[in-house]
Amino acid sequence: MKYAQPFDQIDPNASYVDGNPATGTQGSIVPAAAIEQDQREIVAAIIGSGLTPSASDMTQLWQALLVGGFCVAGGTANVLTATLLTPLASYLQGMRLKVLISTNNTGPTTLNVNGLGAKAIVDRTGAPLSAGALVASGFADLTYDGTHFQLGGGGGGGATTFYGVDAGTANAVVSTIANAPTSLTAGAEFFIKKIASPNTGGMTVQVNALGPYTIINADGTAISSGEVPASYLMNLVFDGTSMRLMNGTASTSVGALTASSGEGVNVNGSAVVSLNIPGLSSPVAPVGTTDLFPFQSIADGHARVLTLAQLMGAFASSVLRISTFTTPGTATWTKGVNTRKVLVIVAGAGGAGGGDSNTLDGYSGAGGAAGGTAIALVDVTAVSTVNVTVGAGGAGVAGADGNAGGASSFGTFAAATGGQGGWGTITLAASTALAAPAAGTGTVGDVKLKGQDGGPPPGGSGTIYSKSTTALGGMGGSSFLGGGSGGYRNAASGPVQAANGGQYGGGGGGGDRRDSGASGTGGNGGDGGVIVLELF
């Protein structure tokens, strides 16, 4: 049926409007098609259902919808014909027919509706029908799939549901069912009410002349004693060989479960474990810190329980393991079993302090600069190992500039550079306007931090590295994790080398010569490091 728009409208989807004399609004002009097409469509549906249109019955359209595509099969047992009272121009994919079968089929079957052409009837797997799939006086629910008519419920065979009452013994079910097929295909379904006696062992079922077939559980295991109570409505489905009980009442044996220390279940043999979960009342009682929460361990596969206090503690401290790498060089980090993410802190190494020459009186070396720091939160679900590099601290040199610290990294996820070495007195004497030894910085990661620059000898100001007025070396710069060391002051005796920078990138202190005339050596820079916090 096509929509008929108002007579005075060009738009084929224009709506109808009411007239209103008070506002001068003209109502829509109704074309004849708008009335006639509706009636014709409804009457065709009523006639097609087998009803005679009546002016006194206002429920006929509803009755027609309930009846659907009803028709009576004609032709022969395997070559069916049918006539719809309201004929179709062609088969429509998805259309459903309710066909009253006149004769049991004896093999593959076709259906020709209103002379539109014979189409094969197949079961839900697409296979041709077997003998007895269509039963006389039964309804076949057929759906056209674009090529065939598929047999749904009510016709027989793989799409059949039959009901019967048991008249046999405790373990041998016997039922006579009207219109039951003469042979079965896989998928045939039966509902049979058992006699007033429970079974005492294995069971069989016979329907009319079919069987007897062994009854087994849905999972293929044998039926055990007492599994089917007296007067129980059994749901049986034919699997091609046996009848499977789809609604058995007995639990299947779980074998032998043993509990490790601290676990709360011990099931032996075929014992049945019942879990009684009380219904929640309102209001729900508050959860106590000693209440138990079950979980399965990924590490060993055991079922375990935690108290609420333990569970909260696990979430409050979700760090599974902390790994530290402090030895200069390369290493490999291996992911833990439950690790999903890691929080990584990477520190570049510190630079060494500058050394004081014994030929330049009144000068002291500058402190070494600190290494940079990078912090990253890394998802490691797709990796198992990561290469780690730890930078070595810069080495102090007597009477010369200190060496720079090395860079550190955690794969491609986080990296930081080392700090520059402090100026020695020879460099300082050459110029009194030098920039501070530059600190390292984080180069890869979510957070990139710059360390502290190397400090000048006391007496300098700003970026002016002048003669020391206190004969004291410059302070080493501090990193995010490692402290810088103080400068060395000359003395008649004692160490010639200034103190070393702290681990994780602290800068070495500046050196000053001894009164004896030996050159002073700047302190070594602190080695870099990598810290890996493994998270669930």
C-alpha cells in the first residue's frame, strides 16, 4: 500500500492538517485513494486468512494476524502444493507459512505455493527432509530463506516437539504419542511426564515403535540412580543415537578437589557441595573486616580467600615488586607474573668536580653538575623484558676539568642524560666569566626533570667563576634522587680528592690543592640508576 498525501500537496510525505475557521486555516483535501487503499489492504489480509469480511466484526484484522500464512497441503506425500487465498506475486524471503500436512512424507519433499514454483523443504541444518519429518494432521512451520523452505517447529523431525505420558517402569520409559513420526532425526524434542517412581539406575525411552533409546545426561554421561524424580517432566532431545536429558536434577561429579593450607573447600569423590547464598535483606548489613572474599590465584591456580582488611591492603599497596639497577653498564629487566604496568624512574649520572692545579694558587675547582631524571608510567602487558642502561658517574681528574656523567635509560620508554663535569682551575684561570657546568635532563618519559648545575667555588657570583677567597671547591649539583657533594678545602694533610656525588646522579665536589703543593682532584660524580616499581 502506498501513502496517499493530501490532494492539494505536492510533497509525497506531506501530513494531513485539520481546518480551523477561526484562524482561516484550510483543512487538507482527502483523496479517494487515502480511504480506498487502506480498506483494500485490510480486506485482502482478512480474506487471505480464510475469513469472510463482516461489517459486524471489528476484530477480523486481529484474527487474520493470528492465523498468519495458513494453508492446507495438497499434492502427494513428497510433492506438496498449497494455495493461499490471497495469492502472492512471488516468494518473499522471510515469509512464514503454517501448512496443515495431509500425509506423512517418505523422503525429500518440495512445496509449490500458488504455482510460483516448487521449492525444497529442508531442516534447520539445510539437509533434505527424512521420512516421517512431516506428519499427517500436524502443522509444518515453514520459513522461506530465499532458496528453500526451512522447517521450524510443529512439522516433525529436527524441529519437532512432542508431549507424552510415561506408562512404563522406573527405568524404562514407554509413551504413546499421537502423530509422532515413524523415524527420528537429530534435534527431535520430547516432553514426557514420568510415572510416579524415581529411577534406580540407567534409563531407556520408547515412543510408539521408536526405540528403545538410551537416556543420557546433556553432557553425555550416564544417568545415575535417583536423578529423575517421580512424576518428573523430562525434556528429552534426540542426538541421532541417544536421548539426552536436558533438565536432569543431579550434580555431576567433580572428581577430587583438595584444599591447600588456608583454603576452605575439600570435596572428595562424587560428593555434592551446596553453596547456600542467603538473600539480601534491606538494609544490607555492613561488610566487616573479617568477611571473606574468594579469588583464584593466577600464580598457582588455587582457589583462595582474603579478608576485607587484606583486600583493602592489596589495593592500597598495589606495588608488586621494586627492582633497582645501580651498577653502571647494561642489564635486563624481566616482568613479574602479575605485572601489568610499571612506574619507572631513570636517573642520569652526575658529573665529576673540577680539580685544582698546584701551579695556580688561590683557585679551586667548580662542582660537577647533577644528572637529569625521567619518570614514566609504562603499560608492559605486551612485553616480557626490557633493556636497562645505567650511566657511570664522571671521574675526577687532578688539576683539570671533571668528566661528564653517562646517560641512563629503560628501553625506549624513559631516558635521562648525565651532568657536565666541573671546571678545573686551569679553565677557570683562562676566563672569569664561565657558565655553570650544565646539568643533565630527562629526555624520554612522562615527566622530564633537569638536575642542578655545578656550583662555583666560593667567591664567585652568578655565572662568574672567580678565584676562591676561601680555598674551598665548588658544591656538586643535586639530582632528583641523589645529593651533590661539598667541595674540598686545602689542608696540610688529608685527602687530595673531594667527596663523590651521591648515587642516582649527584655531582662531585670541586677540588682544592694541598699546602704541600699536590694538585687537588674533583670528586667523582654519582652513578646513575633505574628504579622499576611493578604494578598490578
